[in-house]
Amino acid sequence: MADIPERFAAGRFFTPLDELEIEDFPGFSGRRSKAALTLSLLWGATIVLHLVSWGTWLVLGLTAILSTHALRILLTRPVLSPAPLPPVDYSSAHPTAEIDAWQAWPYVSLLVAAKNEEAVIEPLVAALCQLDYPACRYEVWIIDDNSTDGTARRLQTLRDRYPQLRVLRRSAGASGGKSGALNQVWPDTKGDIIGVFDADARVPRDLLRHIVPMFDQPAVGAVQMQKAVVNRAKNLWTRGQQAEMALDSYFQQQRISLGGIGELRGNGQFVRRAALAQCGGWNEETITDDLDLTLRLHFGGWEIQFLLHPAVGEEGVEQPLGLWHQRNRWAEGGYQRYLDYWRLIAQHRLAPAKTFDMAAFWMIQYGLPTVALPDFVMALLRHRLPLFLPVSSLALTLSMVGMFCGLRRTRQQSVWVSGLQTLWGNLYMLHWLLVIATMTMRLSVRPKRLRWVKTTHLGSEDDIQADLS
């Protein structure tokens, strides 16, 4: 596999690492100042649009542009994944010949950053060390980030059981959270491809046979697996998260097929070693390392692909308070990357299709919830409908159609069941409006202290569903 695509390295899309540093707005330093300025501009523009006669027409024009892009996303055909590698035959009559043939298979390093994961670490390690891939062509690294429970003890026992398992325990003063843990290990790994999993991952045995062929294209810098909620039957919250994952999977496939942005999602992400080296590893100054790495890869000229099947499983958050904290972290990390890399985005360092795709989804994901409050207040004061109602209607329609199609792609179930799940899923998704609106205000007035805020993993088998395909 090639290291850096020649057509990128020689062209305008190649961006050296030293140009990927965080940029400040002119006269505004730090994320809090940039967030405050952005919030003031969005609220001020919303108020002005309510006061001028042409405000409605401008919003209608914006709706028309976004509707055109949405229609193209819905109508495009997803790119099919390449055929998987053949199953590994350990019972071959000619084992030496088989081992010689396996030497041509890419070497893969699998990384897991774990902190107090006693409940889930043992089944994860067992699954990772028994994949349907030549054991001589992959390794498993578990980074114990100074766990205070029984994680270290269990890992010691597992290391004696599985020869390809490597364990590193970080000290109490180690910094950088998950990103720091991954950065401490990946330079010592041997893999041409580096995979990252969360400690609660449910890993399909044949995943590497499906992932590796996707890196045959030299421009592919990373691949994200579909994520499935294994405890989706637990309650309404977990059912909503499964519908949310289906929506995300659908848009990932459609946007990539249209030449837009493919994104990493942390659990089940695979990165080409050369691409990760060009990006300088994971950014330790962000709370969502996967979303930050997504932009760095695209700025570097790499493509991110998406694997629909098989899926990697993970535990959904079962309680509303835990869900609120997790979604706030995701929202803040996603918003931070626009504040950090605004200059490179504005300078069109991405392909035009990617720049437009990012702008369109920023408007729906972040812009629309941010302006909801001043839009609603002005509508009440002026006795009229909210100005951005057409954009909101478009966003709801896009979510309904995308979620239904995503559920049909990822779940083997009837149309009626998918329809009911779509209705609940979109009702559940309304919490994002409150999350984004409060996050943008909080980020504008309160500095963020970077620390590893992990989701508690229960590891209970009672509610786990095994059908992840």
C-alpha cells in the first residue's frame, strides 16, 4: 500500500502538518473568545434579518440551496465496499505455504485506551485476540490509563493467555486523556493500519477481512465502521440511540458517495499509518479526538470511507443524565473543530464539494439550534412565525427520510417497525436542539478544562443482542 497518494502530495490538496495548527480569529484568542464572537454574530444576524424587509427572502434562498444539496444526498447511490479477504484456513495441509501467503496481508495494530474497565475488558480482549485474520499479521495493544479497579489485574492474566496482546500501564500523572494514551503507544506499533476501539466494543470476528481491502485505494486514509447499539432493547433511550446510529450511517454513506465529508466516530475507526503520521497522531487539546482527526485527514488530502457491514457494537447510555453529559461532550468537540480550523476551511483547503458539504451540515447541526432562541423571541415580539422555520422543516424532513432509510439498511425488519422507530427516533433527536443551544452559550462564557470524561460501561450480557450484522 502506498504511503502518501502522489496526486495529493504533488497537488494543492496536500497540507503539511505545521499548517494544521489551531488558528485564532483576528483580535480574538482562545476558544471561549471565538465562541463568544460566533454566538454574537449569529444572534445579531438573526435579529437583523427579522427587522429588514428582505430577511425572509434571504432565508428562503438559503433553504433552496440547502434543499438542493439535501436532494442530491438522498438520490445518490452509495459506493459498494470491496470484497472481503478469504477466511483464514488454519487447518490447511500446507501450513508453511499458508504462512508465506499471509506475509502479503497488511499488518494491523489494534489499540484500546481503557480506564476502569474491569466489567468489559476481558471479553473485548478475547474477541480481539481471536479474529479471523492471521495471528502473525496483527497485534493488540491495551493502554491502561492508571485504572483504580481490577482492570490491571485482569490484563495481567490475559497477557499470559494471548501472545499477540501488549499491555501498557500509564502513570498517574500522564496527560492527554484518551488522545495521550493512544499517542504514547502508536509510534511503537508495527501496523500499516491502526484500529481504535472503545473498551465496551463488541467486535465481529471477520472485521479485519472486510476492513483491510478498503485500504487498497491509495487515497483512503481512514475507514469508519458502522456502530450498533448492543443494548438497544433496554429502554426508550437506547432505542433512540440505535435510530440515531442508523441515521448517522446513512448520511455517512451518502455524503461520501457525493464527494462530501466522511467522519470518524472513535469506536471502530481504522487509520493508515502514513496518514496518522502526517497528522502528528491524535490531538491532545481536544475532547473529541476522532472529529479533530477527521478534519486533519481531509486537510491532508486523505479520504475517509465507511464500512456498513459488519458493524461494531457498543453500549448505549441507559440513563438520561449520562446521555446528557455524553452528548454535550460530543457537541462541544464537534463545534470546537470549526473554531480551531476556521482559517483552513475559509481558505478552501478542502475540495469544493467537501467545503460546501461541511457548510451545509454546520448550518443544520450547529447554526440552526444556535439561532433558535433569538428567532423564537423575535417571532413572539413581532407576532409572526419564526424566520428559520423553512430551514427547520427541511432539517426535520431530511432527518425523517435519512433515519428511515438508515434503519432499512442496517436492520432486517419490516417497513412498519422501521417507520415506528423513525417516529420515536426523531422525537428523541430533539434533545440535540437543547444540547447545541446550551453548549454554544456555555462555551462562550466558561473556559473548558480538558479531561477524560468517560462513559460508564456495564458489560451486562442480559440485554446484549448478538445480531450485529
